[in-house]
Amino acid sequence: MLKRKTIRDIENWVKNKNQKCLVVYGARQVGKTYVIERFAEAKYEELIEINFKKTPSASEIFSGDLTVENMVMSMRFRFPEKEIVPGKTLIFLDEIQECQKAITSLKFWAIDNQFDVIVSGSLLGIDYNRADSYPVGYVDYIRMYGLDFEEFLWGMGVSEDMVEFVKGYLEAKSVIPEAINSRMMEYFRQYIATGGMPEAVQKHVDTKDFREVDRIQKNLLLGYQYDIAHYASAEEKVKAEKCYLSLGKQLLDKENHKFQYKEVERGGRAQKYYSSIEWLLKADIVHLSRLVTAIRYDLEDYARDDFFRAYTTDLSLLMAMRDFSLKQHVVENTLEGNTKGGIYECAVADALYKNNYKLYFYKNETSKKELDFIIQKNGDVIPIEVKSSNSRSNSLSSVMKANKLIPFGYKFVDGNVGVSDDRIITLPLYMAAFI
């Protein structure tokens, strides 16, 4: 059984909730249903689980008056074997985007406050088929991603204590013993090849067979394509799918990873495809890193909406866009050129995204300075470079020397820990997951 951090987040919600329901949201197949079911098994005597996609007829429970008394009575008739007792029963409404009245009902569950109610579903349906009365102010949110590298390590049998021990080298900024560092890099390459989608990770844990992992990744990608076809408007279906499937080439084959519409189709233009990118972003199918024109707080004030890099929300999906041999090269560490740099950049982007950082990058055509990522942490602007080897980082060094207000910068490398005089902290690539 894969251990997930979201369990802890739900536990905190139960302890601190104040007349609110909980929405666990995120991309499809990241493990939302699994986590909520495991939480219910451990913490409640009884679970009422309604999946509106699997059993559309369950929508009848919400067809009448949306009083808690009426909804609970309807549930008792539908599930006569259940007692449905406040404090002992968790009510879990899954795929809630398929039942707009159920979304509306969350306000009344929250006001009544007798039952713990958790819902989950696709952002697609919730965003694009608005309920008659969305329960603003009556829900808390937990965003869920695919497994991050730390969760992957737990799945591979690495204990939490061992992971915390490795994190200690980050805090101390001390060199990691090579036996530990090389093993962690092996795990990280396996993680890049597998990605964080739970089904792919579980298959890797169980079989160590990357061809089986590849089969699952391809099926997951098909599922995402199905969602685009199912939820996108007729005008956007083909365009959104083309944009999405172009990411494998955009991120791994080119030296410049800026999203280019000409890679979607010959002669492609923003005028035709920008709305498709917006749709993919709102649907939680991609995430963006935007260009900033200045490296200073607040980065959002200097960010451009028309100049960006687009990433898949999980490495499993990026891997599915490419031939199986890419996984072999990643695991065996035989990648070269743009593909090697591109895959490591995507891995760092994935790690930062799953740690809830908003991503930006910087590129100046005149000075030739370029920073792979910039994040904001504790009110500071932190520049980041990603290197496929431990080579010099001229742009990062130049930026650090020119701006003394930046406390430090990170350089992630296929190497070990080090700190230079110009406030650059060099870290192994996998440490991006612990920032």
C-alpha cells in the first residue's frame, strides 16, 4: 500500500474543521479516491461512498429538498445496511462534478455540521459545469498530486527516518557520502522513468518491470486524451489535444523549452491555440512556468502571460509521450544532449510544482542570461539553474553578483552538495523534492 502525505492533510482538516466540507481535488488518477477510502477505514466506523459516475442514479438522493435530514433519510433507504451516525460515519461523494445538486448540497452539510463530508472529483466538471449555487465559504480544499519523490522512496521501502537523514545534508549544506548520494540518484532516475501516478508507481514497486510501467503510462495518457475529448468544447477538442501531445517534443527535443505554437502544427499561432492552453491549465492537465522581465519581488508583477513553458502535471504522462527507450536511457544514465537537460529540467519542475511553488523563468536575449526557474520563498526571490553535469552556471553567478538582495540561489546537478562564495548552493538533482 502506497503511503500518501494527503492522509495527514485530511487528519488536520478533521481536527480543525469549522462548519465546512472538504474538497480533495487534483488531476485524474492521482489517487484521490484511494486516499479517502483508506482514511475512512482507519478513522470511522462506517463509510457512505457515492460515486456519481459509477452510479448516476444516486443523484436521486439530492433531487428533493437539500436538508440534511432529507438527504440522510434518502441515503438510509438506498443503503439500508448502513446506520449513518454523526461522528461515526464519513460521507464521501466521489466524481461530484457529475451531480451539480450534490455540489450545491455542501453548503447545507456544512451549516448542519453533524457529519464529516469529503468530496472529490475532476476539476473539469466542477469548473465547466457550474452548480446552481456553488458553496463558496463552506468548503476547505486540499490539492492532491501524483506521488512526489519522497512518497516514491517510501513506496520503495526507504523509511521516513532514512529520508529525514538525507534531508539533513540539505539543511547542513554538507557533502553527502558517495554511497548514499549515488543510491539516491539511482532512485531519482527510477522515479523520473516511472513518474508519480500511483498505478505506475505500484507496478514498479511490485514488478520492477519498466515495460509494464510503460503500458500503464500509455493507458493513463489515453485517459487524459479521453477527458479532453469528453469535457472540452467542440471548438477546443482537437486543438487542446494537439497542444498537450506536443509537450514531449517541446520539452525534450529542443534547447529552448519555451512553448512554441509552431511545434503544435506548421504555422501555428497563439491566436489559434492560446485558448487551448488556458483550457488545459484550468483543467489541471498542464502547469506553466512564465517568463519574468525582472528578477525581483513580486515576480507576479513582472510575469508575461504570452511567454511561457508548459509542463505535464506528472512525469508519468511525459514519459508516455515518448518511446520506451527513453526510460531505459534515464535509468541507465545514458542520456545525452538536449534530451538529458530537458528531462532533468522537467524533473525539477515536477518537484517544485508538487511542493506548491509557482514557477517562473528568466531569459534575456541581449545579455544571454537565462535562469531555468525562479521561485519565491519566505518573501525572497530564489533563482535556480539545472545542470545535467556539474558545469559552471554563468547566468546564475552573474545574477547573484548583480543583485545582493537575493539571499542565495540553487544549482541542481548530477553531483553532490557544495556552496560557493557568491551564495550559490549546489545540490544533487533529487534535493529539489525537499526544497
